[in-house]
Amino acid sequence: MLIDEARQEHAGATGLSVGSPWTFFVVTYAITWAFWLPAIVFDVSFSTVEGVALLVAGLAGPGLGGIGFTYLVYDDRGRADFWIRLRSLRRVGLKWVLVIAAVPLALSLLAAGVDRLFGGVGATWAEGVVGFAANPLTILPTLFFVTLPPFLEELGWRGYVLDRLQLRWSALGSGVILGVAWSLWHLPLFFVADTYQSGLGVGTPEFWLFFVSVVPLSMALSWVYNNTSRSILAAILLHSSANFSGEIVAITPRADVYNVGLWVLFAVVIVAIWGGKTLAGADEVPKPPRPARR
């Protein structure tokens, strides 16, 4: 009884049902797919001006949902907490900045090393790095992919809905649920020309590998989030670091299998060391501020 009351109090001024993670997922999918599905219907490439506009508008879905639901569900304390978690570098700390910067690149290089060990080519510089030497402007698409999508997405994924999931489930369970929902959110991109996902094909091994890969990344993001006092900034930085690793190091499809396997192994190590309940070695997951008593 006391646990249920505590959860209800943490749920915010308008109650848990209004801020349900399932409602958030439906709204976020609706916003994003409202822009991405027309690109499929009208065969709009995301390499065109109108395609980029549709891409960015769709990417904003989680962020708009995160901000909107934060203002709907929480009182002034919860709303202020959202913006503090977004801008406070002190919450992250130097140790976690180093972890965030090192882990994705280290796993990519290790996967390339395993590939090389078994007769593969290992890793090469990605197209953006090679093109930069000839024309520095070619770095712009890389900068876009590394910065804007993580910012727009994490305002909702970790900024809002992870907290809601962790009010009911363990950090491990919440990370898996969010990982599955996050991976499926990308589905329309497989049918739009000139996206990374469309290059993987539909129903191919790479197609299924993509959906698997998002889940251990989601768990790693939950791990960082819970260890940095619910820092949205830390989640954005890790998401950006993962994207950056893929933009500077090109690995073969076989090495990509090793890379995903290493991410899964990394998630297993996190659970083994920090515990599935909180992924932070604490008794309870960090929670949003309770509504002010009136």
C-alpha cells in the first residue's frame, strides 16, 4: 500500500495514467510517422530539401512528446527539473564524460579487431572522414547525424519516458521495453530513399541486426542515466558518441555482427556488476521530484 502511494505521488500532479509510457509512445509514434509515412507514399528522398524537412520534423517527435508530457504531468518542480537535467554538466562529471566518449569507439574498434583476427579487413575510415580531406563541407552531414537526432530524441526517450517506465519496472526491464519501442520507431526509415536504414534492406540479416542493436544501447543509456542523477545531457552525449563512432570508423557487415554482440555483452556486464534493479548499484532507481504539497 505504501509503495503504491509513493508511486502515485511520484507520478505527478495529474496522475500516472495521464502520463503513461504507453500514451507517450502512441503520441510520439503519431508525430514522427505523420511526417515519415508521407515520404514513403510520395516517394520523397531524404536527400532532397523537402525530404530533410520531413526527416527533421519526424525526429522531433520524441522531443516534442517529452516536453509536452513533462508540462502535462509534472508541476513546476518537475518542469524545472527537466531543464536542469538537460543543461547541467556537473551532473555528468568528468568520469562519465570519459566513459561516454570511450565506450562506443572502443567497442567498434574491438569488433574490427575480432574481424581482422578471423581474416576480415577490420575497419577503415568512414566516408565522411575520407571526404573531409578533399572538401571540409562534407563533414556537415556527419555533424547533423551526430548532434541533432540525439538531442531531439533524448528529450523524450530518457528525458521523460524512462522515468515513467522505472516507476513500475526495474531499470533492466525499463531499458529493454524502451529499447524495443525505440527500435520499432525507426521502421518507416527502411522504406525511405537515402536513409541509413534503407541501405540495410528489409528482411535482411542487417535489418534484424539493427533492431537487436538498439536494445543493448538502450540499456547502456539507462545505466549512464541512472548513474548521473537522471542526466538528459549524459544520455544525449552517449547517443551522440555512438553515432560519432559509426561516422568515423567504417566496419564490415561481419564486424558489425561482432559489434552488436559486444554491445550485448557490455549490457550483460552492466547488469552483472550494477544489478538489474537499478543498473546503478543503488537500492532504488532515481525518481522525478515529488509534487509540491499544497
